[in-house]
Amino acid sequence: MRKQFSDSPSSARFMMKEIDLSRLPQHIAIIMDGNGRWAERHAMGRILGHKKGAESVRTAVRTCGRIGIRYLTLYAFSMENWLRPKDEVSALLNLLKEYLENEVQEMMDQDIRLVAIGNLDSLGEPIRGKLDEVSARTSGNQGMVVTLALSYGGRDEIVAAVRRMVSDGLAGKINPEKVTKELFADYLYTAGLSDPDLLIRTGGEYRISNFLLWQMAYTEFYFTEILWPDFGERHLLKAVDDYQKRERRFGRTSEQLKT
């Protein structure tokens, strides 16, 4: 089954490339890069760039929900982002709180479940409290799972998982001889979530910036020069269309996939 999409009513109308709804990536992860540069190009302050970027988050969530993506993970605030100027960090956290307050009803209406991963305690109150509140309210929803990576770093996640495993090992809860990749994955923040099938990075950079290092062993990467505030429905669908043209072999040959 194939379906054609046009851009959202708030933007220029475009005829979308056809998307095969039977071959969608189950899990899309996005590194949302370029808010600051977008603001500079438009002679605005960086904070306004982040506010514009929040609109693109809303578009991405709605688009993924509409076409049937099961999991969407957004790299919203990295461990390294704490090194930014204090006023910018404060503004980012305030925007996050506003986003949660403004979008929770739509999450309920669209049957979306919100999950947060990362060193969440470092966010402090009231951000952590609001996250817990929205996560609890949406916990029974059965539709798309939207995961926000907050105060997140891939290496930190792996170190934290190792610490928990060592602790359980010393307590006799696990046998070191029985440790497997699957068991290790259960100690990660993303336990219970499938690994990303497609990573999208906006803003023209070609790196994964300490994001989901363990989980992206076989993820397909899609890089675009489009800055995040300009990344709309048609851009996301283009990334999905590109993904569908690739052959995912997972170490096997093309001939093996045909049998």
C-alpha cells in the first residue's frame, strides 16, 4: 500500500514522494541540530531559534504519528549542553516545561506515550516533576512512544549500565558468565524500546554526538543540511523515502535476503 502526502496546511503545499506504509522504520531517532544557526541567519537571538525548533518537534511528532511510526526518539538536551551559557540552558529548560504543558492534551488525544531517558535528576525541579507528571498521565496510552533524551550522553548511559550490572553481580543477582548483549541492553535507559532503524540528523553535521551509541549498531543514517527549525513534514518524509530505498542486510548477503 502506498500513499501520497502534502505538506502541512501551515506551510507551502508540496506533493510528497510516495511512502510505502508497509515498510516504515519502526523506530526513528532524530538529532535536532541547527537552532542557533537558524537564529543567526534570521538575525534573531538563539532563544528564538530554540522556540522555532519546538514547532518542528510538534510537526515531527504529528507526521510520525500520522504515517504510523511506532517509536520516535528526540535528542532534546545532551550532557554537553550543560556547558552552554547559563541563560541559554535556563531558556531551554523553560521551553521544555512549556512544551510538556502545551502538548500533554494532544498526547492524550493522539494516544501517545511519553518517555524520558538520561540523567533526569540533574534537571532539577520543576522540570523533573513535570516530566514525571506527563509520563504518568500518558503511561496507559497504546499508540506511538515519544522518547525525549534529556541530560543524555551515550557514554554516560553505558557507564551507568555497567555500574548497575556490577552492583547486581556483587549482590549475586546476576552471574557474570551469563551476561549477554540482551541482558546488557536491559540495563540501558532504553530497556524495552527497539533499537532505532533510522537516525536523522539536521544541520549539516556528520556525526552522532554521543547519542544512543550502543543502540545504533545497525541504524541507517540520514544527514541533511536543513536546519532543524526549517525541517518540516516533507523533509521527514524524504528521509523515510530514502530509508526505504536501502537494503538492510545485518551482515548477510543480498542473495540470502531473497531466500
